[in-house]
Amino acid sequence: MTELTRRTAVYGIGTGSVVALAGCVDDVDPGAGDGSDGDDNGTGDDGDDGGGDAVTTAVQQVGTALSGPAWDRSERRGVCVLIADESGDASRLLGDAPEAARAFVEETDFAESVLVYVESVGPTTCHDEITLDSAGIGVEDGTFVADATVRGADSDEAVCGEAITYSAALIRVTSDPLPDAVRLSVTDGWGETGTVRDADWVRDPEGLAGGVRPDGDPPNVPASFDCDVEGFERHPRAYEGEVNWGGGGGTGSDAGGDGPLALRVVTDTSDDGGSDDLAVARGDRFRIELTNVSGHTTYIGNQGKYNLEIRTEEGWTELRGTEGDATFGYTDEALGVDPGETLDWEFEMTESGLVEGGPHADALRVCPELVPGRYRFVFFGAADLAVAFDYEG
């Protein structure tokens, strides 16, 4: 039986040119700073790495938070992102940034600088800026450190609406060598202070269960997968061109394997610690898992939007079809997948187990019977994400 479920995954450690950060609370004094848009906000000496070179920063207010926001303000004081270039998650995160913030990014020479995106929250509409304390800026063992504070109204006479307000800023960090990690002491608009660090939020795709596709050639490549039932019509292929193996973007995206979504097939669903060799036998259960490995909410279509296929000499062929008059429509909707969240599909490797509980289950069936070979799952509810496994019969 196919069960469409939602499961929240444990946060792991992320890698790459963009790393989202979340923190645990430390008792430190909040910092203060001028926080002027785009101006040098202070310099400091490298800490324990022995270089002693100056660290120069410039701050650009972003305004509206760009992460969603997708974090719980009761658990952490904020989040931040280390941006080492303009590609990958950086382009997606900053796609909705105001023009001034995008210009700030374009003006950054990533050969000499990195950017740190920081986000926090306050209790009023006047808590709309984040400033740095110039005295706390430095690089320690390759880690950029600073004290950041949400700034509220400058005057008691200011009119501020009572509303939870998320603010954000970009920090350009110039040093030699460049930092490859970040540790910020962030004080929110309530005066609560905590530390946010790199790799404390996003998932590391290398650490996900399962795999993308087997190595080597399939155990069998049938000439075709023809059904001898008169009038049988297969579920149409709902994607065009090449698939994105193992990962990519959300709905409406053509992002390749470096996107925010990671797709894996888990063929070992036991609790005995056995190996997952991406192969199943008849009657075995397996699971497809889709995980948001980025630090921002990503949107997908509904979970029924997938093809199940077998590789033949004629190409990849859909397993399911019907001899009735069914149409294969799907609702057009956008479902948010939060950072670190995993959605899954569970199947049994039988003709009925690949259909029951899934989309159009009352009309679809697998025809002909399953044969040994290589099978794949293509989720066209995102950027045509695919994984494959072998059926041993």
C-alpha cells in the first residue's frame, strides 16, 4: 500500500557555499552599533588564527526577512547565512531581496569578501534594523564573529505598531584569509541574546538515508513493458526532457541537482541496521524521501504528482495505466516544505502495492506483471526530481 505521509526530520549539518545557521542561547551582553546602510561598520583584528590582519565590514539593511521566516523565535534569537558566491542557494535566498540589497550583493567582490545574511525579530514595527557592535568584530580560527542587535525606535515619541516584526541585514566581510564559518551573538527586540552558528540548521545531503541510483548496469533491461490488455493506456509522462537525479528546485523551478530539495530512495526500511543497497525483492517495502536541505521554505506540488517507470530498450516506461476512460488530472497547488522537513512516499514492491493508496488508485493498475530490472520514481511536483532502484524479482 502507498501511504502519503509528512515527517519532520532532525536538523543536521549543512555544507556548500551557503550555510544557514540557527543557534542555542548563550548569556552574553547585547551589542550596539550604528548599522548604517552600506557603510563600514567597524574593523577588528583576527582573533586566534594569528594573522592579526584587519577585518572590515559593511552593513546593508535588507528589511523584510527573506527566509520565510522559517524558524521559531521562542527557540532561537535569529538565523544567518554565509554567502561565498552568488550561485546556488544565494540566488534563491536573495531573489526576493529589495533592489538596494541586490545591488549590495552585485557590488561585492567575492575574491576579497564574503557576505553574511542575518535575520532576527522584535515586538514592534520599529524593530526593523539590525546593527553590529564594532568592538566585537573579528575572525577567530577562520570563523567570523560579531555582536548583532535588533534596533527599535530611536525616540520614545516614535509611533510604533505592536506587531511581531522580522528584520534582516547583509554584512560584507573583507579579510585575508576569508572566513569559512560564522558565529554571531544576536540580541532580538526583547533583549534576549543567543548565539547562531554555521551548519546548525540546514541538512547535509551526504548524510541523508538511502541513495539516488544504483552504480553499474541494471540486472536486466527488458525489450519493452507492453500490456496485452485491449484498450490499456498508460499514465502519461508528465515531465519533459531530462530529469534531475537526486535533487533540484521546487515547483516551477528548473534548478538542477544543487537545488534546495534532495530526493532519496530508501530500500532498507528495517530497524536492524542493515545496509541499503538500492535493491528490493518482491514484496519488499521501500520509501522515497524528499527533504528540504536549505534554510528557507520551498514549495512543491501535491505529492500525487509522480511517475513510476521501468527502464527498457525502448526507454523509460510508465508502469501504471488503465483500460477505462479515466483522466489523470492533478490539483494545482503549492505546498510549503520547511527547512529540514522530510516528506515521504511508502510502497510495497508488488503490482497492487505500487498503486494502492496513491493517486487515481481506483483506476490505475500495473500491467504487465513486474519483471527484474531498474525502476525509477520521478516527482514532477518539483523540478522533475528522480531516484532509481533495482528489482531483483
